[in-house]
Amino acid sequence: MSIQIERGADDVNLSGIQFVFSKGGNSISEIVYNVPNQNQKKTYIFNLIGLGEPDLISIAPVFENNETGDVTATIDEVIPGDIDEEDPDIEIILPDVLDPDSPNYIGEDCVDEDGDKFNVTAGCGVVDCDDTDATINPEGTEDYNNGVDEDCDGGDNLIECGVLDDEGVTYVLDNDIPDAGGTCFTISTLNLVLDMNGHSITGDGTGGGIIYRAGYPNDITIMNGYIYNFNTGIGLDEVNKVTIEHMTIADNSEYGIFCINDCPFNAVFRHLNISNNEEYGIYSWESGVFYVFENLFVTGNRYAGIRIFSSINVTDSYFSDNDDDIVYGPYLLNVSTDSPGLLTQWYYKARVLDQNGNPVSGATVEAVNQHGDSDLILTTGGNGWTPVGIITENSFIVNVGIDYYSPYTITASKSGFTDATHTDVSINDNTLEDEFVLGS
């Protein structure tokens, strides 16, 4: 569902907009903090997993003091159509709030330091976002992708693909990009927001829709748009904190979202439609620390909807027609699937030594689950290390339930040595540094 909000010349410190979607006594509430400036529009995208078509939407302002104002708009009997950024399902005009008695009213003194006839004081018309430069004001001419918000619409505007390299800037896409060849946007700086503003980018099956390569530390947000027909919709490399929300990522030749190295320590993915990607919907090659997934619709991905080896919370999400869905982490809430199943798995790697501390090559390391079945067999190399393997913690099968495979008994053995065994091994021991010492 797409909702376009148009804001008038109000006079409040509007810091957010609260959306409440209701149906049959159930509701979903969300506050978005990326609000339009005065006399501007912004489109928001919602995937209402578990709620279907809502009977009612109510919208209320959230002020700078975190107080929620009176409901400013309600829409009854909403029947959303296909998500379309050019033709939003709902268009809402927020009423002007010009009340001197409001606790959010600033005052009457007006200041215009740069002489552009726009001032920085609420209560004096449309507010200037930079009162030190007369070329920057709400009627300024935007110079695209230069890190400066000349027209005071909340960000540096984009009309074509390119490198986003201005730290701390909010970039706002002004139009669809239907014929991107190769990678469209490369993010090469820290602390950046890319607001696609309800628009889409479409590739030719190669490159990435949005690629991030900047290194630690960082805080990246990608929101409110559509990515189609690249090799990878969003590619992440060396990212510390990332939020991806209100996005549709579909029809890419390999991955919807792919992280290859040093994946997020703190990732929030919410209100995402990840569909019909040729390999994986969401794939993380290396373990991060914590992922939060909320309101995901993951369907039609060829190999798996999600394949991530990290701590993960998945709530209010739906999986359909993926070959498999593989996640690490014990927390699944209100998750449904008609894929073959959801697997919880973890990485494992071990080293085998003799009693003198020398590496033992050609040793076998075998993990046997609580049912007595062998789940993993690895062989050590010349340095005594096994390759990285994957162990299954549990599986969720539709109409069957959860089958737990842990705890495991893991044994290292080689002819001429006495076996070494570790017992009661589970996901909590997820390790790439297990060690066995064989007896003589």
C-alpha cells in the first residue's frame, strides 16, 4: 500500500507522522520520522503482513516533544490496489496547524539574515532551511547530487544514478530511473539516508541497484522505493548499522539483498516485499550480530527467501514459494509459510591436535544430532583445521511444527589415535574455533 502525504504551511515542530491501520479489532501502528517539509509531498510504502486490507487508517501528527496530536485524517473501508508510486492508493493533505495557543507554537519574532524573504522562525511563513545563504530557500533551484539541499525539501535531490559521497546528507530521489545500466547508486560515505520518495530504479540484469562500500563506522538508511531487475537489489559490504524499510526489491538476477563481508552488527529490515529474485531474497555470507525483520513479504525466490547465519528476530512476516528459508536465531513470531520449511542453522569449524599440540591432518569431525543421525562430517587439512560447515538447529515444517535436532555430540577421530568428543553442543555454542585433542 502506498500513501502520499501533502503538508501545508503549518507552524508546528512536526517530527513524525503516526499511521494506524485497523481491521476487525486488530491494528498496526507505526510512526515515520522522515516527514515532508512545509508545502511538500512524500510517499510512504507499507506492507501490511497479517492484516490484509484494513478497514480504517488514521493519521496523526507527532511533535518534537514526542507528543501525539489529534487525529488529522481518517480513511474508511480502504481497499488498496497494486503498489504504484505514480498513482498512490491514498493521497492525504494534512491541515495547516497555525494555533498560537499550541504548546508547539514558537513565537512571533521573524528573522531573515540572508535577505531572501524567507526566515528561520516558525510563525512567519515557510521556514528557510539555511538563513546564511540567499540561494538556499524553499523556492531555491536544486543542484542535483551535490550534497546541498537548495530547495529546503529535506534532502539533496537526485534525478539520475551516481555516487553518493556526502556524509550526513539525506538524498531524495525525484523521479523514476527506468533504464539504469550496471550499478545505479554507490554509497561511499557514512551516516547517510537515501529516500527514494516512492520512486523506482530498474536495471538491465547487471550490477547493483544500490551498493554500499564505505567501511566502519556508519549508519545507513535506505527507504521508500522500488528496485527491479539488477543482479543484486541492495549490496552491502563492511556495514555497521543499516536500516532498510518500506521497499519492494524484486526480479533481480541473483539477490534481493546481499551482504558479502563484515555484515551488519545491527540491521533493521521492515515493511519489505522481497519477491521473485533468481537466487536468494536476503543472503548474508558472514555472520553479523543481530538482525530484526518486521513485516516481510518474501515470495518466489528461487533458492531461499532468507539465508542468514546470525542472531535474528522475525515477526509478522510471510514466506511463500521459496525453495527454502534458512535462518539462525530462535525468535519467530507470527510467521507463516507455504515454503517447504524454515530451517535454523549455524556455522561450525574445528581444529584437531595431538597431545603435543601438533595439527592432525586427515582427521574426521562428525556431528550427530539428538535423533542419532549424522548431520555433518568434515575432514581436517594439513593445518589441522576443518573447512566451515553448517549444522541444523531445528526446522519448522508447515502443518507439522518444529523439530529440534540439538543438542549434538561432536567427535573427532583418526586411526591410531583415541577419539575426542564434545557433548551437548547447541546453537548457543555457535563457533568457528572448536578444538579437539586426540589421545595417543
